[in-house]
Amino acid sequence: MENCTDLITINGKYTNYAVDVEESIIINWSRINIIQKKAQLYIMNEDQDIVLKQEIGNKKYSNVKFPTISDQRKKYLLHIIIEGEESIQEFHTTFYSANPNLKNAHWITRQDHPIEKENMYYRDRPSIILKKSFIVERLEKDLFLDICGLGYYTTYINGKRIDDYYLNSDVTNYGKQVYYDTYKLNPFVEEGSNEIIVELANGWYNPAPLKLLGKYNMRHRLSIGKPMLICSISELANGKQRNIVESNHDWLAEGGKILFDNIYIGERVSFVENEESNPDSSTRVNMKVTEIVGPAGKLVPSTIPKTKRLKKRKPNVIKKTKYGYLIDFGKIISGQISLTISSKKQNIKINYAESLNDSQTELDYSTTTTSIYGINDPERGINESDTVIQEDQFLCGDGKTTFENMYVYHSFRYMKVEGECAIFDINDLHAFDTYADLTITSEFNTSNQLLNDLQRIAIQTKRNNIRSYYEDCARERLGYGGDIVALIESQIYSFDSEQLLKKVLLDFIFDQTLEGGITQTAPFMGIQTFGPSNNAGSLGWQLVLPVIVLKYMKYYGMSIIEDKRISVSLNRHLNYLLKFDYEYIKYCCLGDWGSVDTVLINNKETPPDKEFCSAAMYLIVLQSYQKLAVFTKGMSFETEKLEEKIRYVKEKLIKEYYNSKGYFQGGSQSSYIFSLKAGLDKEFPELLQKFKNQIREDDGVFKMGIFGMAWSYEILDDQDLIYQWLTRKSYPSFYSMVSNNSGALGEYFKKMDGSSLNHAMFTSYSQWFISALLGIKFDQETQESTDLLIDPYIPDDIEFAEGTLRTIHGEIGIGWKKTQEKTMIKAQIPSTINYRFSKEFKVNSKTIIDGSWFIEAIKR
């Protein structure tokens, strides 16, 4: 029997110290490259008693549900017996169930000033450090730490960090759910006395009273509180769990070097021990540890990839200025910095920006901020209407000082470092890309370097804006539903998104309104632009709920709707949508946001044919539920009402917006793609051809916004049009956007005042490179990625294309190459996938090796 800890995943992880056995468990062994005719799956406890047994066919994944739940952590053996063509092989791995007793520990914090007002928020205050000694009697026992620190936290055992995570923990509506992490402490402890130290930071749990977009104080909407900790250290031996230490008021507290941290602004740090260097009286706090009421959310294990420092970058240029240094990293980075200077004791200030002003001498802050401070604080020199900028400060001692970001990240290409006396030397400076450590699931390479660059930049821009959820950009850092809808297919084609998608789906469910509406962002912080009811988002942003479920089922399986919270939420949302009269709700959307043809009307950005696109979006949302009803055999939807409403809305759209010229409303590209997405081409088959004609009339420019752009890559049957658009170099184009934005995609093709230069909303094209140029196309009606069409688009000016895509079945590999006589294609496809080639290709040979088909074909 082979131990396969690096081949078998449980809930997306290879190492599992806390599996929530109250929920379905997703097991995948597709990395075991052998032919599987059928398999048996066993889960056994330490006494070798069989807890669960399952018979499986040829697929290499399964969703299992534990029949019984223990009142303590348990160790389990997962045993898989695979019957192949000629032999039977056995594989195993181990995992542990979650600690159900963590809830018995206490939330704790430092006493500080319990009734302090938010107008003191920007004052210096040493970070909260909590610590406790504990005894380990025998090292051979499994020793675990279950822990959650809100907003962010870092843990040390005997002075050593126990992980390489940053900006940890998972952000959500803490009033509904709180995610904790579990570590095995055996490598960090010794027999006898040990010490745990935890540093807390504000994160999203203790946000500033700043006003995002000039009006939204997130403290008034988010689930917030004082930074706090809950944790438990326990040992497991012979099937029994014993608690060693839990968080309570017996812990000790200290103050850290970090005096201030905020996710939008930055950090202030003092490396000088003398308290006189910090005259702000608020730095003198009550160091007593106190037990406190924590958030109401259920404590559950985290399953998503954590945020890490994933790439180290050196600056391209360090230029001396009158007051310090202007630094250029050459490309936009989402991340943290480490700066070492030599100086006499002085305050050092660091500012960050994505671009410079027109004279190329000063930082341009407009692309990275939409916030004002929100309060007056004369002691800090802050006025309520002052613009927030990205800024770190540190007080250095004499000699060398190293400053590193710990609990913030910045979006920047340029840095300005200035001191009080301007006399200091930079000894070392690095930046670190800091984002979620998502596994990249696709590779892509062609003979066209522009396409390779566009794919790389799309992936990088996406990664720049993913931490514990999909962010829009560093300027706002919000989880907008509309952006998720536009990018979801390309996210799945780029990363292993199974666990993150489910977590994000639950984020929206946790913030679902009492009436059943879905919020504009999750976590919800107040934006409800054009929403049809209180706190609800606009229709295109509410589409996120059914779309995540549909895409999850398509690529990862039906287990998503086994979660009762999800099925209940879907029903509530559909019933909510059906209650509205079409004549009212048709206005409740932003249309095709981000279109090149956007104009200002009454000082509001207005996409083309907004009225029709908004009304059509209502139909598109309803049709998403219609698809769900088919896939889930109704799922207790009111299907008759739904079908009746769809018929009515379709009739009204045609009557109100279709005109004698053969298009809807003004005939913009957005109106065409929305009508096609809504299925109106069934009544008007000429729409697709007219849409293609319109693109050609527009010089091949795709003028659509984020929805239309993403849908066009799926709906258009003219791959030449898409290819010409993606390889276009003159403005507007992705080439011109990337050239102007220092290696990242921006919010708009034309830079507008305040628009982000590090925004992922137009990265949807990355999916087309895999689905069209490589030809890896899954049937729109498929579930669990089972039905594959191989149909590569082969442009005249490309000599070869090659790449891979990892699915829940295993890795698909496609490569094609032109010769003087023919175009050859080679494919590797897991045997559990039903595949077929398009009519343009003739299969010459195929053989099966280690559970995958190896196929050679030629273009006819």
C-alpha cells in the first residue's frame, strides 16, 4: 500500500489537520496516473474500524458524508483500492477531523480603552501581542493549535513563526461564520516549557472610519470589533484528545512595534524603545488580558489557499531626490516591501503609487484611492475631507533599520521614501508579490509572443487581486458580484478555484438581505447602486449567486447544492426576483459596465443602451435559475411561475426595444451581446450576423463592457474576429492598455480620472486562449467536466500552440503544430472524460497509458 499524501486531496488540500466532517468532504486522487476501472474508498479510525465505505466507478473523485460525528478530534486513514486493467493497487493518506471543542475557548483581547470612540482610530497604539506558556510532556503525541485572530494575526512558538502566511485570516461576514486555522506544532515545540505568542492587527475586523468613495464608512456595515483571539492547543494520542491550553484571561499582553495599521493606508512602526519618542498619550494602554464577546459566526476550518509572499522583486531604478529617493520597480506590484536603511534616528515616510504625474517627478495617487479620512483629528493633523493615500511610516533608531510590511499590502510601481532630515542610505530594498497561493491549473504557449504576454499579464492581474476573496482592485478592494460573474469562467480556467468559489458563494449568502436580495459586494459594506430593494445590488451583480452554482456544477460537480444553506438561499433569491413587476425591476441594473462607449449623463457613467441591457439582465438572471431547475430537477423552485415570468419578460423586451432596423434599442455592441445572451436570437436569428457586422464596422474593436466582453468569447462563432481583437495593437486594445499600465491590465481601455491601473475586470479573455486556441471546450450543459470537444482555432500567422488544463479528472494536454504538408495535433486526455474531435480533425492513432488517452490527429 502506497502512502500518497502528495497525490490525494481532501477539500483541495494535501495536508489536513482539521476536516469539517459535519459537511460533505471532497476527495480527489486524479494525480494518481493509472487506469481505473473501478475503485473502493474506505475511511477508518485509528482502531482500524471502518467508518465509511464507498464503491466508485472510473472517476477519480468523490464526495462523502460522515455517518457519525465525534465530540473530539479524531485521526482517520483514507484508503483507496483501485482496480485497473491488469492489477489492483492500494493508496492511502491520513487526515484529522476538526476540533469541535474550540468553541469552548474564550475570545480574548488586550484591555486598552474599551469605550474609545472612533475619532481616536488614527492615533498611535502599539499592536496587541498575547502570549502564554505551556508544558509539553511527550513529543510523540500529536500536538495541534486551532486558532483564529481577527482581523489579521501572526503566531510564534518559542520565538519562531509557524507559517509563511500574510494578511491571515479569511475575510467574511464574521457575524455568520468565522474561519480558523489548524497547525501541527510538533516541529516547533520541545519537551517541557514552551511559549506561544500571537500578534493581532486590525485587518477587516477593525476597519478605519474612512469613507470609501467619499461616503461609505465600513464600520457602519461590516461585522467589526476590537482585534481578538481564540485558540486552543491540544494533544491527540490513542484516539483521545486532551486540551493543554485555551485562550482565556490568564494570558499575558504586550505592545508591539506596530503603532497603526489599516488595509487602505498602511502601517506606522517604531523601532525606538524609548517611550518619549511616542508622545501620543494613546500609546499608553492597559496591558491586562480580558475575555470578550466574539463575533456570532460559527467557527469552521479554513479550506482556501492562504495569502503568501510569492515572488521577490528588485527595483529597476533608485533615484536620489532632494528629500530622499524616488524608486521605480518597472511594473505594477500588489504586495509588500522590505526596506533596510542606515540613518540617525528620524521618521521615514514611504508613499506608493501606480503611476507618476505628467511631469514624471511626483507620484500620482489618483488611481489607488477613492477614500477620505472621514473624521477630524487635530492631534494627527487629519481633516475629515483629506484624501487617503497609501503611506507607511517608521521611526528608525541609529544605524541600520529594516522595515517590512506585515498587515497591509500596496498596489504600486513607484515608491517615494523621504526622511525628516533627508540624510539616510538605502542598504536593501525588495518588494514581494503578496496574494492568495492559488494553484495555477493551465499552461499556454504559442509562437506568437504577444499572446503569451497577454496570457501572462492576465494571470498576473488576476492574482494581484485575489486574497481571501476576488477583489476588484487595490483602490477599493471589494468583492463585487458583477466582476465575479464576468470573470468566473476565466478564473476556473486559470486556477484551482473549487474551494475559493464555494467560500465566496457563502460570503454572498451570509449577506443576503432579509427580503432575499443579493448584495453588490460580499462582504457587504453599503454599496447598492441601482439595487431594486434595500441593501440589494443591481441585477448584474445579483447574478453572481446562480452563476457560481452553475459554474461549480459544470466544473466541480453537484456537491455544491447538497449544502442546505445554498439551496435555501437560491430559493429565497428566486422568489425575491419573481415578486417584482418587470416594469419596475427592468431599470435596476448598471448595464454593460465598462464599455468603451460609456458617456457621462448627469455626471454618472452610463454604458450604451443601458436601459435595454438592464432589462435584458433581468431575463438573463431568471434564465440562470431556469438552467438550475433543469440540472437539479426543480430543487423546489416555483418553476411554473418562473417559466411564465420568462415568457412575459421576453415578450416585453421585444415589444419595447426591438426596432425595424433589426436590433435592440440603439444597436450598440452591448445590446447585441445582451440580446444573444438572453436567447433572443431564437426569435431573430439574424442577430448574431448583425453583431459581427457591427464589430467590423467598429474597426474590429470590441466596445463591450465587462459582461459583454466575457460573453462574446463564448457566444461569437467567428474566431477570426476575436483573434484580431486580441492581437490589435492600436488604441483601444489590450496591447495599448498593458503598454500604458506597466504590465497589468487596467479598469478601462482609456485611462479615466481615478481609474485603477491594476484591475482584473477585463481579464476574461484568458479563458479563450485555452478553450479556443488550444481547443479545450466543455459542453455548456455538462456537469463535472465530463464532456469535452477538442476544436482548436488555428490562425494563419501562428506556427504552433501548446498547453495544459488540470481538471478534477486530471490533466488535459493539447498541442498543435504546422508543417509544410499538414497541421498535427497531439492530445492527452484523462480516460474518465468523454471526448470528441471537431469535424475538421481526423484521428490517426490513440492509445491509453496510465489512465490517459494519448491521441494524434491531423487537420483535414
